[in-house]
Amino acid sequence: MENMTIKLVKEHEAQLKKPEIQAELKAAQDMINRLPNQLTAPTVYLVFGGGTYRDFEKKMTSVLIFLNNTGKTLKAFRAVIRLKSQIPGVQIAKATMEFDHDFLGDLAPQEGVLVHLNIPVKGLNEDYEFAANEITGEVSDVEIVYLPIEES
């Protein structure tokens, strides 16, 4: 999907000066570029980029990439995320994301944003690094606020 550009949300743009953030953003862009272009529905898509589970917290810091395939510029959106581990016995809690315009900024068509989300996990007893292919997921109950179209 080389036509999709990955960026940070407006609230985190100042972090672009950090080399580790630049590297993570490049890795996310490379991952998206390698995916086959199968986005057919005009909606917001979710790609799981990996996650770090810390047993002390019983949470996974998830690397999530939201892709705007709506054909319109988004200024806010809300969605329910359900991730499922491929590891038997491991359960990941449902999460609700809500990005207002101050946090998200403008998300143009064919742009995506990279975010981290801490999600509770059950069934693990030690720290664990989830690879992207160990988690599947879905986005539901998507509510989108579009940027108003300016009339000429």
C-alpha cells in the first residue's frame, strides 16, 4: 500500500525530532508499504504493528496504525477496537479510542496515524513481545467527524 502515508497525530508531532520516533515511524511506513492494497470499504482501517506486554502492569503497549480510506479528510473519530491473540489462553481487553481534532489534527485521505495504546491482557505470566502476526483485530462502532467542505 505505497499510496498510504503514515504520520504522527498532531498532539505528538513535536516528538518527530527524536531519532527513536523517526525510526518507529519509518518502520510503520515500511510495514504499510509491504501490505497488499486490499482496502475496499470507505472507512478507517486498523493495522496492528506489534506490542510489548509488561507482566507487572498486566498491560500491552500496542503499536496501532489507523488508516484513512474514507476519501475525505477526518478531523475526529471514535472506534471500538477488539484485538485477539493467536496464543491460546491469552485474552486482550476491548478498547475504545476517541481522537478529537486537537489530538488528531487533520487526517487526509490515504494518510494513517501511528499511536500507542495500553490495553489490559490476561493469560500471560511474564513479559512478552507480540509480533504483528500474533494479533488479529477489528474496528467497530466507528464514528467519524469530517472536515467541512469549503464552498467556492
